[in-house]
Amino acid sequence: MDAFDSLMTGFGVALQPAHLMWAFVGSLLGTAIGVLPGIGPALTIALLLPVTVKLAPTAAFIMFAGVLYGAMYGGSTTSILLNTPGESGSMMTALEGHKMARAGRGAAALATAAIGSFVAGTLATLALTFLAPAIAELAFVFGPADYFALMLLAFTSVSVVLGTSRVRGFIALFLGLAMGVVGIDGPSGQARLAFGSPDLLDGIDITVVLVSLFAVGEILYVASRYRNAPPAVNPLSGGHWMTRQDWQRSWKPWLRGTVLGFPIGALPAGGSEVPTFLSYTIERRLSRHKEEFGKGAIEGVAGPEAANNAAAAGILVPLLTLGLPTSATAAVLLAAFQSYGLQPGPFLFVNSADLVWGLIASLYVGNLMLLVLNLPLVGLWVRLLLIPRPYLYAGILVFAMVGIWGVGTSWMDLLLMFAIGLVGYVMRVYDFPIAPVLIGLILGPLAETQLRRALSIGEGNPLVLVSSPLAATLIVLALAVLFLPGLLRKLRANA
Amino acid sequence: MSATPQRRPWWLALAVILIGAIWLQQGYGLPDAAGYGGVGPGAFVMLVGLVLILLGLALMAQIARGDSFEPQEAESAEADATPSRKALAFAAAGAAIPLLTMRSLGFPLTAMLAFVLVTHAFGSRRLVLDSVIGLVLGGICWMGFSWLGVTLGGVLPLAGW
């Protein structure tokens, strides 16, 4: 069955009225929660995980597709109107978008972001439709050593790319890996690092870690450094919508952003930071209105926002085909798959074709829904930004408690919430990146399994890890990611 | 440059080394029987512990060199501001209160207490109003999520409900 037929089957699934409704609910909730300051797409999905407990997997993932794009759209709204990017991918949007909003052009900035997201999301989903099955096909030849090497590449790139310091990036990663080994070890049945607590035998739930690090850590951090001033939201009223000139200046950045975002997002070392940053730089160089950059140039919103959304679709390629998350958002989605007993990877396309194609078709549907939903509803979202901060953060804590207590009504989870929340606070104060913790936690156990499998096959000889050309190449790439930035810096310093 | 929270946070590096040491020791204690050629349950744990110790030492070297740690930016927060210990303590109490009350007082009341503590940390002094909002929010969450099928325990376990 080729991709087109599969996609049509997927639309058959996604367009069922019940599924359409879940896509709508997902888009609405995703935007509403994603628009709250301090809540990025990953946390939005984690907080909404409990909502789907009773849903069948297909309906749940169709809803997540809506949540994903809704949360991204919500994030760009917050960036533009409040200058507070909820995740690193919307930092560039905030740069120009906030300036535009201050100059009374907020409505145009939001519109170019929304339409750009739609264009980029749709084109990138199209690319995903045809690329993913091919990569899944390819992934069938991956042996344990290849998978392990691939994960090493993801580990090094996520620790090096995110954050300011490699040491701190790796500490974050290894804290995640350390938490990942807690619980019963599958192959041997041994309890590891459970410290005699029966609650820890099942391991540490990723929802608990994610919600504690992002929500509780953020609450503690903001509380300790709270600036008691009403949030400065830039008014939308009186501003002009996109003019003819805005359209002319936006459409090329949308397309260029998509072309940058999707492939980079789809790489195992991808993520959304690099493409949004590149897009901003390129638009700045190509623009005929260079003098406006830094003061609110519309190209600087259109390009990075398109790149961000295209990268979000790109990230689904390694996630769905290889089971490899390359961002915090992808890590939560992987956890969601696992909670339904599904393991993303090449077999997902064979065993759960309805689900995968329903999900992909829903990405198209969700994108269109968001465009229809958000252009008229933007006034409502802006009102959410005005919730008084004490109630906002106290409310976030209550929702975090729902997410954590709801996992298994376990007291140990509450203890972890408090302890990991404090860790999240410390990580913010001393500038440690947070996403590597989640990648380590979720990929660590998978990497360990593949490592042990590979070593068993190789009868204990570590050379088996580089025995296939693919594995060797990937390990070389992983090392390059690790050492190249330093080498380049040295070369530049010497030159 | 912004004011660093603490010029030389040695404890940070020590904490990383301590975690690494615990994992290394625990991994070492695991029986390493893995059948032929493989690695047992302890090897990966020990590897993680060992690398954490090395990273802790690297962090210590950076601290000794005088590297700066700049707090991250967040909405409504001033990264450069002197942190308020009192506000932090109240917010932390809000995150800790479920440990004491969740099993006896149940979700809605625990949510109310946590809500009040966090609003207090953010400078709100309207105790009654905050309590009412917290209780209503907690109650709605309890009912709504129970309806969705999420188990959040009894309403008031102490009374046997």
C-alpha cells in the first residue's frame, strides 16, 4: 500500500465525526493551555494526558495532534504579546513579534504567525506523509547496535545543542538516565535503585518528572523572583490586520522557513532551535527592510514561526519511524504511546496503521481547524494572558497535582513532585537545560536494552557496537557533535 | 552582566558527585549475572554513576575557574532580582503540602491549601477569597477528572468518603 492510499485510509479515520470532535477539543485545549505563560507544548501535552485515559488510542492520538499544534500556536501568541517564549523554538518569534506588538501591529504579527504556521504545518505534514513510510521501511534493517548508535547521537546532540554549557547539558542528560534505571530491570528481574520502596519498582513515570520540572520548578522560580506588576499585554485593538504589503513580505519567509524547518527537525539531532535561528538569520539577510529588524520586521516573525511549525512536524519523523524523540515534546508523545502499550518504530506502521495514518491525517485537519479557530478567537486567548499571576501559578500547581496524583494515587509520586520540583528550581537558577533530562529518562532504558542486546549478540565484544557501517557512521557523528563546536571555536580563536 | 546567585556554588558539583556515587555503589551491589557475553543489570547503572561523578568534577573545575551561572529568563520574573526566600518557602510549602494532607484530607482540600500557599507566595493577601477559589477549583478538578476516569482518591478520606 503506498503512502497516498494509506493517507486516504487515515482521512477515513480522522474524518469520523467523533474523531473530528476530539481533534477540535485537542486544538482548543492545546491553545488554551499553551497560551498560558510558562507552559510550553511539552507540558501542555503532559497536563492533558489524564484527559485521555478513557479514550481509545486512536482517538487519543488524534486529540494529541490537535494539542500539539494548538500548544505551538498558543506559544507563539504568548511570545508575541508578552515576550515570553514558552520553549526555545519560539524565542525568535518573540524577538520581532513582540516589537511589532509594541508598535501596535500585534494583530498582523499574530496573523502572519497563524497563517505561516498553517502553511508550514500543512507542507511539512505532506513531507511527513511521504517520507515517514520510506524511513520506516529503512528502519527494518536497523540492528541493536545501529539503534544504540542512533540514540548516542540523539544524546550528544540534545545535550550540546540545548543550553549554554556542554557540562551542564550532560549533567541534565545523565540525571535523566539515572532516573531511567530506577525500577525492575526487565531482562534480569532485579530491582534497581528502588531503595526498598515498592512504589519505585515500576520506575519513575515521565509525566511526574516532566510536570515537576516544568510546572513546579517554574512556579518556585517565578515566585522567588516575582516582579509584582500587572502583566504588560500589548493591546490588539486599533492595530491593523495584515496589509497587502505584509502578505508580500510574508509568503516567501513562510516557504523558506518550511524548507529549513522540516529537514532539520527530521534529523535525529534535530530540534527546533537551529532551524528557527537559521530562518531568522536568513530573513534578516534577505530582507529589503533590514532597518526594521530589531524594531519589528514581519519577515522575522513569518520565517521563524513557519520553521518552528515545520520542525514540529519534522520531529515526528524520527519519533514515529524510529521511536526516537529529539525534543521534550516528542519525549512526552513517546511516553503517551508507551502508556498505551505502543512502541513507535517501523512496526507501528504495520501493526497500528489505522492509528498512525489517522494521526497523520489529523495533523492536516488540526492545522486547518486551528486557522479557523484562532483568527477569530485571538481576543479570547489574549484575555487568558490577563489572569492575575497569583491565581495563574496557583492554578498551574493544582493542575500539576491532578497530573501527578492521577498517575497512580501514589504518595511516592508526590514526594518526587516536591523533590524534582526543587531540582527544577535549581536548574533554572544555575541555567541547566531541562529537555535533556526528559530525553535521558525516556531514551535511557531503550538505549540500555539495545546496548545489552547488541553486546549479547556480539558475545560481549564491545567492537560489535561499531561493526555495521551505519552504527560506525552514527557514532562518528555523535562524537563530531560533541567535539566539533569546541574545535571550531579553537580554530576561530587561532585564526 | 547580571548578578550571579552565588559566586561559587560548590555544593552543586558536590550534589552531582553524590548522586553519581549513590548510583555507582548501588549498581556495584547488583548481581551481575547476564548469561553469555552480555552485561548484567548493574553495568549500565554503574556507568551512569561513574559519568555523573566525572561530570561533577568537571563542573567543579568550571566553578573553580570562576564560570558564571546566569539565571534563566521567565515571564513575570526578574532574573537579576534578589530572590525572595520567603516567597520561595511559601511556594515550596505549596508543593510539599500534598505530602502531608493528600492521603488524609483528599484532593479538593489539599488543592485548596496548595492554592492558598502559592497565592500567598505571589503576594496575594485575600485569604478567604483565595481559599474559596482554591476549594472550588480543587472540587471542579476532582469531579471533572473523576468523570473522565482519572482516579484522584476519596473526597475526604479522613471521614471515610
